[in-house]
Amino acid sequence: MWAEIHARLDQQRDGTKFIESTFVDLSERRAREELTQQLATIVESSDEAIYSKDLGGVVLTWNLAAERTYGYSAAEAVGRSIADLVFPEDKRPEFAAIMARIKSGLGVPRFETTRRCKDGSTIDASVAVTPVRDASGSVVAVSVCAHDITDRKKAEQAELARIENAHLKELDQTLRDFINAAAHDLNQPLTPMRLALATLKPDLKDLPERGQKMVTMIERNINRMALLVADLLDVARLESGTLAFAMAPVDLGDLLNETDEFFREQTREAGVSLQVSAEQPLPAMADARRIIQVLFNFVGNAIKFTPRGGHITLGGQVKGDFVRVEVKDTGPGLTREQMDLLFLAFSQVHTATRETPKGTGLGVYISKGIVEKHSGRVGVQSDGPGTGSTFWFELPLHGELEARA
């Protein structure tokens, strides 16, 4: 029991002396003080950032965890607006909504949000807001408990990313398996169809013009299907690592001339010029058939997208430890966004300048894979729409490959 005792010596009129004392029971007040002290100790030692503010948002108290969480000392925080201290600009409406709810006598259940620290960094926080009432029940202040959940949120995001990546890998593998199976299934009937057409073609010379056009259409579409199947098979083999390469010393200059000869009639019909401008020799260790495939893709695209009267240059030079080949055209050019998409599978960024069969969007993707399998590099350059494009690839010099071996 706690008590306060006051005593004083007094004297009556007849001279009799006596002691007057008063007794005040302090037990209840002392209990309240001890409870208040205990609560203050709990708040101060809590891992939660706990602070109070008045109804104008000015900080009244600020515990040690708040110092650790936000970076402000109690001396720096008390007396300042909490909105200016820890609320990012995009969270100011949240501050106004919280204060309006508190003034109406309602608390704010724990929610997740973001807060700003003294160093300008942003943290994820779990926050609960409670009104503080006086003896009459009126709201006089606000108590806030906040917990830094940045590490937890990062862990959750990492786990979600892991699950998503695993799912995407599974889908990717399913797609690869489907492409591989579809390509093989489509390829099986193509071979007998082409053989049958080649066998029957000499006997179809006497067909009327309409019949000849139908035969030509059939042959064109069979060839187009064969190219599509070949591309699908190449994609499947590239991604599975089973695309075969027969490496041998090659002069890329000879392959440039072969490409020029192959496309000579096609460029004439398209009304564009094709010129070879290359140093000699251009020695590399390569699979000539696969590099021809790359050249045919780059030049074929250049012809497809270059308007009549345009020009295509097929160039080659030794550049450091690499042989560089370029296919430069005067076509529509490319934006940065288009260049970023070009080497992705099934990507198409232009409409052809003349009537040609629509491609699969696989040619450039396959070309990139072929060049990289040669320990080479591939890319595209353009200054923007209307400036033309330059597709290029580089292969290690033959001598450097021998040194590596």
C-alpha cells in the first residue's frame, strides 16, 4: 500500500498540544504511474516503430524502433509533420484519408503501404493507426504502429518470380516439344507430295493456262510449307542443341559471291540493285551451308523490304580478330523498339514493300542462333525510319579458331 501522510503540531486555547495528521491513499495513483511507466518501457523497447501525433499530424513521441526504421532521431522527429517526414508524394492522399478517419473516431486496421526514410529510400511497411482518447472519450491524438516488411516483401516477390519462371520454363518446353512434333509431322507428307509433283509435272505441259496456274500455285505453296517446316525444325534443333554443324575453313568472300549470284534474278524482278563490296580473303572456320542460310535470310529480307529503285550492298571486311559481313539496304529503317524485337522468335516488325508470302518471323532468330554457335556476334543498325538498315554478323578469324583449338 502506498500512502501520503501529513502531520503538524497544534495547540488548543487551553494550552493543550496535539498532533494533527492527514492520510492520503496513493495506491491507485501509484499503480497508474507504474502502469504508465511499464507501457512507456514496452513502447520504447518494442521492435515496432511506434509514434504518436496530434490531430494536425505533428509528431508528439517517437520510440527507438522508429529511429531505426526511418532514420530520424526523436529530437529530429518530434515537433515536425509526419507527412513531411515519412510519406512519399504518392501517399499524401493516404495521409489525409487516415486523419479524416481518426477525427471521426475510427481506427485504421493494419494495412500494407510504403514509407520514406531520412536517406530518401522507400520501405514497405505494415501500419496500424489508432485514435487516442482523453478521460471524456474525445479523440485528442493518434497512435501509429509500423513494422518494416521490406525483406518479407522481397522474399515474397522472389518466390513469386521463381514460381513464374518455373511455369514459363515448363510452358517453353511444352512449346518446344509441340513445335518439334508438329514440324516432323508436317514434314512427313511433304516429301511424297514434292516427289509426286515433280513426277507429274512433265505430263502437265498440255494443261490449259488455268490448269498451269493451279499447278504453279500448288508447287509454290508446297515449297513455302517446306521452308516453314525447315525453319521449325531448325528452331527445335537449335534450342535442343542438336543442330549439326560441319565446320571447315571457309572464305566468306566466296559465300558473298554465291549469294549475289543466287539472288540476281530476284533482285532484277524486284527492281533493286545488289552489289558485293568485300575484301579478299575473308577466312573463317564455319559451316558454309549454315552461313549461306544466314546470308540468304538477311538478303532475302532486304529485297522484301526495299522499295523499287533501292539498293542493297553485301559487304565484308576483316575487323580485328573477326570477319565482319554486312547487308545494308535502303529500305524503311528501324526504330530502337523494332531492333530490340527483331531477333526474337516469331517477331515481325515491317510490312513488305511488295506482294510476297508472309514470313514466319523465324529466319532472323535462326540466323542469330547459327552465328552464335560459330562463337560469333550478330546485330542490326539503323538511324531510324526512312534511313535503311544494316544487318551484320561477325565470325572469328580462321587463325584465331586454330589457336583456340
